Amino acid sequence: MGENRKRRRGGAKARRAERAAVAKRRALTPGAGLAPEEELEAEAREGRGAGRILVIACGALAREIMLLKKQLGLDKLDLHCLPAIWHNTPQHIPGGVKARIEQARREGYDRIFVAYGDCGTGGALDAVLEETGVERLPGPHCYAFFSGTEDFRRRLEEDARSYFLTDYLVRHFETLVWKGMMLDEHPELLRDCFGNYERLVYLAQTDDPALDERAREAARRLGLAYERRLTGFGDLQAALTRLAAGS
């Protein structure tokens, strides 16, 4: 009988491990399992970047950067996105960015720009950029540079109990938040994860009623008040405009 009880306990533990594994797989985006060195091409192609600009960006910004590239007429801009899921493992970001900068130099790019905030690296990304002489977006994260870094700082006290979503996070709320945090299988975690928040603030890059409705529904599911702020592209647009002007 004791053996049967032990077997049942082992089975429950195995089921919990399997649930955790399933949740992790659900949260993955393409390329998410790659280490920094695996994210690069097998071999840099010398000369391909001559006369061109390379933006090394978080995958969560790909859509916005491509829209701005078209709007600003940045025909000479190339984009390389690192996996957005690295925000869950920010220790990958500095190494991934450094490896891509080194490859870009071998490829002969005239200019390199990094479309990341600090993004939870605790200054490690800035240390890489100081070493390599490459500039990045201002501020600690995408919420700040989409809002405008100065405006975000002014609202810090007001927003202390706010949970933020961007266009990207609204589009991927089900995968990255609801399923990624296992709220679909364990709704009892909702209070633990979001009990200290009072409202969901949607920082909208585009004026899209469909995304607005999805963000409003996300707030309802999380039990939070809802606010929408149309930020546009904020400091991201300003930075790419400077690139376009060559300054």
C-alpha cells in the first residue's frame, strides 16, 4: 500500500512537470530556443553591408520597424531581429547583440544601431555597446521609449500599479500572457500574478479599433481597469529618423 501511495505521488509530480513543459512550449516564438551564437548565420558574407545600415532589434519590434522603414524611405536599412522571448531570459540579450555586431562589422555595414532598451539586462547590454561603440534606444524598456522616455518618467508614480501592453503584446496576449503564465490551466494564479495591479494600460502604436477591443478584453480577463494611450512609435521613430538623416 505504501508503494502504491508513493507511485501516486510520483505520478502527480510528473504531471506537474508535464504541465510546466507544455506551458513553456506554448510561450515559445520562432527562434526562441536559440542561444546567441546559434541565432547568427553560419558565415558572415563580406561586403554585403557596404553602404547600408543594420538595425539589431528585439523581435517584438519587427512590425513597427518595418512600418517606419517604409514611411521614412529607409531603403538602405536592414533589420536583424533577435528572439522576443529572450525577455524571459535577458542574460541572452547582451551576448546575442554583441555577436551580431561583430558579424555586422565583418559584413562591412557602415552603421549599426540597436533597437533595445536595457530590457532587464542590468546594464550588461550598455557595457557591450560601450565596448563596441554602438548606440541603442533610450530608456529601460519598450514601454518607456514608445511613451517617450521623459513622459514615462513623469508618470512613474501614477503608473506604479499599472500593467502595460503594446501592440505586439495585445496581438500575442493569449500565447505570451494567458497561456505563457498558465492562467488557462490554473486560473487560481490570476490573483497571485495580477493582484497588485489596478489597471491595464494599452500603449497603442497604431489607431486600430480591433486591437483596442482585444486590449479591453485582456483587461477584463485580468480583472483590471482599462486605459488606452495612443503613443505612436515614440522614441523609436525619432531614432530611426536620425538614422535616415545620417546624424
